[in-house]
Amino acid sequence: MLKRGKLLSFFLLFTLLVALVPIGHADAAPNWNLVWSDEFNGNALNSANWSAEIGTGQNGWGNNELQYYTNRPENVRVADGNLVITARKESYGGMNYTSARIKTQNLKSFTYGKIEARIKLPSGQGLWPAFWMLGSNINAVGWPKCGEIDIMERVNNNPHINGTVHWDAGGHADYGRVSGNLDFSQYHVYSIEWDSKYIRWFVDGQEYNAFYIENGTGNTEEFQQPFFLLLNLAVGGNWPGSPDPSTPFPAQMLVDYVRVYQASPGIVNGGIYTIASKASGKVMDVVDVSTQSGAKIQQWTNYVANNQKFKVESTGDGYYKLTAVHSGKVLDVPNSSTSSGVQLQQWDDNGSAAQRWSIVDVGGGYFKLVSKASGLIADVSGSSTADGAAVQQWSDNGTDAQKWSFVKVN
């Protein structure tokens, strides 16, 4: 969505080779657990999930787009079970069109999973709806080094949609394919399934594109990091061109829901595990073998002691609770805090989001633990290798201090 341009012939050859990797040679389909969604069932945009971009960006959001993005209800609202993004022909902010673009940046980010939305798309010359993702590190490294995954883009009256990736390989590289023809008078489910090996694109459950990323093939290491979500309806730009007298305004993009699933980690429900840090090899441990609520969690040399064993149980909604064997208390974020640096504790099981964790496969036999309450990650403070280092929650940075192996002990 950010930019489009010509690639060097090397990259065209590379992406052609990527396209020839057999789609049918996928691993067995995972079991998906829903970890986050917005069903748009209220009467306002959920500010805990989304923020609206405002203005014209740089050079028309990098594409010479013609709209001014606003957060006005005329352009973005929630009604009748849908997110409604409306593009209008009107003079506003020095532009001749308005619309909306919303994102989960700094609110929700995800590494791997099945990401889908059910959307009804508008048709018309110069219209450019999109459902897409950007690397969460974009402010630090810029585009295209952050990576971009376009789950769905459509321009004009095209009978198909495009699924594309953009990345940095000594310069801008991209690869994409188009779907089959669709009836755009209807809603369709647009999705990707993304793991450490592939990104795959689907419409209504039918795969039409796949891109190989294992071990950073072709400088694709961007796609092993967290990404955030975006939804927008652009007007004009380098790709679709300008609207013409036939373009219907106002034009609406209707989003029924956005859902994110993560693959079941293959952990035995009800199994007893030690949980070891990749950074240190030490395991989660309840300080001083305490049985009291509020006792802190640290890392310690693994003695397979009962205060180092946790029962891992699914709560049936894509999340798990982790119960210390010696105390019967569960892994908990104190006071449901959303702040980085808060040391984890054990507490009586109260069923709150502060005691629920998603277990996300990050490859190589390691997982990250994501708090349902905060979206932050279980982390060894300072990437320490010392006994007694705090196990805290922290923003997702992809380091070994946030990767854990689960070793079943009975």
C-alpha cells in the first residue's frame, strides 16, 4: 500500500523462483485459536484497538493519493455491525476527497497467525481499498525495511484482488499474485496464514498465493517480526489513477470483523512443564518456593522442583492459564498492569485477563507468552543469565529473552 515501483531484474527472477515453490507442499494445517478480534458490534470505533491517521501523509502517503484522511464520523464509524469507511468527494484540508485509514500500531501487533477480515468492497475508477500490515519497527527502520504484507488490495473495477509483500533486499522488492474473479456485490473473507516458513493468501478459504520466507530467504527477515494491522480506502494515486465522472461517491468499504488466530502450540492440555528461557537456559521459578499470593516470578537454574513446574491448561478461547504445581496459584500480571517492566507474580486464580496467556510459536522449538490483559510479552529482565533475574512483561522485541521452551515433565 505504501509504494509501488519497478524492481531490478534480479528481484524479478528471485520472486519468480519463489512463486515456483510448490504451494501444495505445506505442513499439515494447524489448529487455530482465536487470540484477538474486533467484531464492530458497538456504536464507536474501539480506541483500545485502533487509531485513525489524519492528513495527507508524505507525498500522498507515498503514492500521490488524493484524499485527506480524517477521524470524522462522515469518514469512519461503526454502525449495524460493521466498520464503515466512507470516501467522499468534498473540499477538505486542501484536498478534493476525504476518507479514513485506521491502524493498530502501538496497540496490537502480531507475529505469525491467521489474520482475516470479512469485507464488502466498493467499485469505481480511482478507488483503492486495502487490508494490510506493516512491521511494528517502521518508525525505527523505515519502509520497506520494516516489511509490508498486503492481505487484500483492489483498485478501480478490477474483477480480482491483489495479495502482495514488500521488503528490502538492497532496495525495494515486492512479490504478489491476483485472485480469481469475485462478485464484489457480496462480502468476502480475505486472509493470510503466516508462519516462520510461508505467507499464504486466501479468499473465502481458497488459497491463491504463497511466499517462502524461511530463514530469511531472499533478505525476507522482516517477516519474522511483529506487524500491526491497517484498513483504509484511498482515492487516486499512482496505481489506480484518478477518479472520473463514473466514480460513485460517497463510496463505502464495509468491514464485518477482523480476527487474528494463532496456531495451537502442540502443548498437551493439562500437562506439567518447565518453562526455560532461550537467553539463559534457566527456568521460571516462584521465589523462595512461596505459596503466598504476590510471590514474584524469577528465573533460576533448573532443578525440576515443584516451584519450577507449571500446569498448562487451555481456557477454551485461545488462551492458557499456567498454574504453579507447588502452590496451586497461577501466573499473573500484578493489578492487570499494562506497563512494561512489571515483574510477574503468582496469584489466586480469579479468571481475569491478567492470568490468561497466548502461547505463540516463534520457531525453533520456542514460544512467546503474550498477556491477554496487556499484550506484552513474558521477558527476562535485561536478557540476564543470572539466577534470580526477574521475569517481567515487556513490549515485543523478538529477542531471546522473550522466547521460552516448554519441556513436559510428566
